[in-house]
Amino acid sequence: MQTFEFQSPRSSLVGPGASARLGELAKGLGCRSVLIVTDAGVEKAGLLKAAQDGLRTAGIAYAVYNGVQADPAEAVVLDAVAAATAIKADGVIGLGGGSSLDVAKLVALLAKGQEKLADIYGVGNAKGPRLPLLLAPTTAGTGSEVTAISIVTTGEGEKKGVVSPVLVPDWAVLDADLTLGLPAHVTAATGIDAMVHAIEAFTSKRLKNPVSDCLAREALSLLSKNIHEVCRNGSNREARQNMLLGAMLAGMAFANAPVAGVHALAYPVGARFHVPHGLSNSLVLPAVLRFNSHAASEQYAQLADIIIPGVKGTTEEKSQLLVTRLAALPVELGLQTRLGDVGITKDDLAMLAEDAMKQTRLLINNPREIAYEHALAIYEEVL
């Protein structure tokens, strides 16, 4: 019998228009002054309006910190903490993409003033307490709204994670209306990111469990059935809501059965060349799947049954068909598929492989061991 732990948010609210209830939910947590953590693009697009109206109706004062950037640096986190301290925030709302949600988690923790960012990198070093925390994603991808991890860019080409149950929010709020204006290429990349979360959770070498498996399978079903539609017709609210739900379920899966080789090799691409996280994952996904295919053939075959209805063949044949199908997906969705497409040259590959080897937190979860020479060969395959 397997013994395992499983962590998830205390509560979730799912449905179009749900962000209008953020004020009500924050009030229920005892908040009187809230910092909204977001980025300038989300604010300019008017996506904060429903949340702001709800906060005013609930009688909660608020300020907006819109300085989050992709792959947020330590300075961004500390600036946001200062903004929370300035208004004496007793609650934090993260509303935006994965970067905004990651920053919001750390603001809720660090604004209490009992811990320092430099001391909490790694697994289990952040102890809390934290401020009440509500997270509402504007992309269906990262799953950050339900995970116990926040990623920070700590220097040139390096990312570190803060991993602790204290980062899991009080509320995850999934509102399809926040994603309706998302461009097709962003929708595609973030959707593939979520699919990677489900795949890597299902095949994780460590901490995989029956609950994470159920979530990963349902997530992959929702995502694979809706990703083409949301890229063709971004105004389809039902498909958008299904993508958000799939991304959240995938997030819950990998929060407990951690991701592996795809993310380990994608992180240096994002950190060094400022490639969006979802696209970084998409670029290396087919090659990593091929590398893992024999070691994870039984699990890949099970996933093939989900995303290729009616698929036939042996376990090994189904595994290879899964790899082929997922290699074709970025092409169908119009995404870049080669590292050279994002400005990476052959001279950069050794550096990327060296950086990937630093991602030990992720590499230990991969179904097959990835050494430096393997990482280099994978990068060469997708150059």
C-alpha cells in the first residue's frame, strides 16, 4: 500500500465572471486593505475592473502593483513587498499570468516581515505565516493558482524556486472572462505548458500517487479536447473555462507529483533568452518525450488513449504515437518549434546544458536519468 500526502487550495471558485467575487472572498478572510499584484498589460486590458468593483462593494481598500514582468527578478518581488507594506496590506490578490501569481505568493509571505527572500529558496524553507492570499489566473497554463511553488530569476540565466505548503492560496478563482482576449499564440503556448504539467506529473519518478494520476488524466483530457478550439475561437467561453479548469487540475497534479526533464531543460531557455515559459516547454517537449519514451512507455501509452481517441497498437507503439502527436501539436497551433527560431545558436547549447544540470530539484523526477551529454543532445535535436 502506498502512503502519500496531497496538498491543494482550501477553496476554489470556478466559472465565468468569478473574479467579481474576489472582494466578497477577501472580506470573508478578514481583509480590509489588499494589494493587487499584476502586470501593466493586464491592467491596461481592463481585466482588473471586476475585481476592483467587487473590492469597493465589499468596502475593502486596495492598491495595484503592476510592475511584474515575465521571469520576475528578486527586485520585482521586493518592490511588490514594499508596496504591500506601504498600504499596510492584510491580504494579497494575484491577478495575471503565472509570474504575477508567483510574485503574489511571495508578497503574501514576505509582507509579514518574519522571513527574508534569500533565506527561503529551496524546499520547505518558507515557514510562514503569510497574509490571506487569493489567486486568479489570466492564462490557462501555469497552474500557479494551486501550487506550493514560486519561481524567481535570481541572476543571469538562473532561476530558483521557493517550495512550501504555505504558498498554497486560500482561494483559486477561475474566470474564463479574464482569458477571452488572450492572443492565439499565447493561448497555444500556455495550453501546451499545462499539458506538460499533466504529462510530467503522470510520469514523475517521485511522489506520483493515485490522486495526482486522476487529476493529470482529467486535465489532459480537458486540455487536449479544447486547445484547438480556443486558438481558433478565443471568444468561446466554455472552451476557455475548460482550459482554465484543465490547467488548474494539472497544477494540482504536479504540485504533488513534481515535474521533471521538460521543465529542467526549458528553464535555461527562458532565463537566458527571455523566451516565455510555455513556449520554452513547447520547444523541448518532443525531444524530451522521445528521450523518455522507452522508460515511460506504459504511462505514455495510457496518455495516448486520452489524447488520441481510438488509438490502437502495442504499448510501445502507443507510446511512440503519443510522442508523434505532441510533436505535431505546436506546428498545428502555429508556434515556433526550433531553438533557432528564438535566437539560440549552436554556440549556446553547452551553456544551456550546463544550466539544465543545475535543476536537480526537477531532474530527479524524470523517468530516465538526464546527464549533461543527454541534455546537450536534446538541445542539438531541437536546434
